[in-house]
Amino acid sequence: MGLRDFARSLMPGNDRALAAEQYADRESATDRAARKRREGHRSKGVKRAAQQGEQWERRDRRRFT
């Protein structure tokens, strides 16, 4: 951010326009948080399912050996 951009940021009333220019092509904090929540939820579900499958396999092996 240069001196000119800094001076423009102090002018009242152009916050949205300035943000639209400055943060174009960037993921918003809200979108990033939602994506992280989804990724975390998905990874926990996969991990839990894998653990349950392994437990089932262990029980099954013990029963037949």
C-alpha cells in the first residue's frame, strides 16, 4: 500500500470501493473460515470411519483365529 492508497483510505465513504480494488481475487475471511470448517469436518469423518473399520477388522480376526 503506497502513500496514495493510504491517503485514499482515510477519505470517508469509499470503504467498499477501496476494499473491492485492494482485495480483488482474494478469499474473504468468512469464506476461508467456512472452507476450513468443511475441510476439518470431512477429515474427521474419514479418520473416524477408517478407525471404525480397523476395529471391526481386528475383532473379526480375533474371532476367527
